[in-house]
Amino acid sequence: MAQERGQDIFSRLADRGEDVIGRLTELPGAQRFFETANQLKERTDEMQRRLRGLDALERRVDALERKVDELSKAKAAPARKPAAKPRAAKPRPKPTPPA
């Protein structure tokens, strides 16, 4: 009996919902409201699609930045020459006194 009552309540609620939706479309300005709501849904879907594409783009940018860093390090290393160490003066042989 409870199941019959539950199904009856749900079907009555569904019927009332359909009636309310039918009445809403008859209100002035309702058509424009529903069109705007549909446009909002479409725009939201488009925005979500574009945002999903940003993740792949960010990964590509990160990979490119790493490559640029590696290349700049590789070019910078040979360009630098190690500083020359000052050479110590060779000791000159002491002159031998003439005999």
C-alpha cells in the first residue's frame, strides 16, 4: 500500500510540475527568459570545453620552457672561458760568480 501511495505521490508531483512549466511559458517575458537560460547553458558548455583544452596547452608550455632552459644553459657554458690562472714566474738560475 505504501508503494502505491509513493507512486501516486510522485506521479501527482510530476503532473503538477508539468502544469507549472506550462503556465510559466504563458507569462510575459518567459520566452525571453528561457532563451537566455538556453544561451547560458550553451556558453557554459563552450567555456568548459575551452578550459579543458588549457591543461594540454599548459603542459606544452612547460615542456617548451624546459627545452629553452636546457638550450640556454648549453649555449652559455661554452661561451664562458675559465679565468686564466696567473702563472708563477719561473725561478731564474742564480748567476754563478766568476772565478
